[in-house]
Amino acid sequence: MKGLLFLLVALISAVACCFYAYTGVAEWNRGTEAADTLKAAYTGETKGQKVAQEMYRTGFMYRTTHYRANFVYEVDGKTYQAKTDTSIEPWDEEEVHYDIANPAQAYVGQYPPIESNSSDYFGPAVVALVIAIVFGVGRSDFSELQR
């Protein structure tokens, strides 16, 4: 009975691992596709000047420093403002890519931001994989190794 229970937990954990890994990859791809769409739509390019910046830290075990910065840029004589939130400190002057039809819509930097929640799925996938391995190994009784 104990072996059957271990097998059931291992199978459920393996299915959960596959689900979370698949969902994480799908979310990652969705974020990348959204960034590619943004890059294709924002074809205007100019230089922006940093006017404000703040630093903050995230994480518990692994602390990461992030920078929020505001940039001003000019298109056809009008001044606009764009914001960035990155883990790399921005320079005083950065590229600003904007939508030609609506210059107020823009992103700062060489690459558009990739916003995805894929990390929310990869952690549980690893935990489920470890549980599946532990209970799968626990299912075998190692009687042949003791001979």
C-alpha cells in the first residue's frame, strides 16, 4: 500500500511539473511576442535625457538592485516623458523608441521591456520535479541492491 501511495504522489508531481513548465514557457513566449510587437510598432527613435532616477532592491535570498528613471525626449518640437524600470542603471542619455502616430507612447533603451510572469511557474515546476523524483525513488524498494 505504501508503494502505491508513493507511486501516486510521484505521478501527480510529474504531471504538475509538466503543467507548470509548459505554462512557464508559454508565458515566456507570450512576453517575448508582446515585446517583438512593441518593437515593430515603435519605429520612431530619438535621444532622451534622464531627469530623475530612484533605486530600489527586491528579493529575499538574492537581492537585486533596480532603477526607475524618467526621461524627457522631443518629437516635432513637443516634449514627452518616458519611464523605465530596469536592473541596469541607465545612462544620462538613452535611446527612446516611440510610436510615430502617438509619440507619447514610448520605451527607453535598445530593447523593449519583456513583461512576463514565467518565473511564477518555473519555481513550482522544479519543486514538483523534486517531489516526483523523491517519491519515485522511494517507490522502489532497493531489494535487488541488497543481495
